Amino acid sequence: MVQPPFEAMEQRDRAMQKLRDLTWNCFMWASGLVVVFSVIAAVTLPGQSQNTANTNPSSDTSNSSASTFTDDGQLQPPADGSFQQGGGSPPRVVSGGSH
């Protein structure tokens, strides 16, 4: 049995409205979950503290970015020879986590 065109249009409009409502609800739920997980991550994961002691920048020996590059932009090795030699055992692969 063929429906009259008017009823078919109304049925299509109702279906489109349901789809719009479903899409909007999914968007709102997803946004809410992003907010919840962001808050949980911000609270549980450690970060930098705002109450760190101020150090004198002139005595900071780790800030050697000025001597890292030459005038032509080439990288230079550290002046104090602070390359660390590899040694010991190679890293182990552990299933399901790290050691």
C-alpha cells in the first residue's frame, strides 16, 4: 500500500528530527565526558607546582642554549662534555606494563 505524499513527508520530517535530537544528545554526552575526564586527569596527574623556589638565572648552568648554536645555525656539542655514555643492560620489554 502506497502512502499519500503528505504522510510520507511528515514521516520523513519526524525521522529527521529524531536523528537531529539523537545527534545533539550524543554530542552533549561526548562533551560532558571530555570535561569529566579532563578534570579527573588534571586532579590526579602530577604537574609543576606554582610554589617553586626562584633561582638566580646567572648561576643556572643548565641554560646553555646560547652556546648550543653557532652563528650559522649549526648545532654544537656541549662545552662541558656532558654526553653520557650508554652502558649496562639494554631495556627490557615487559608485556602489559613497564619495569
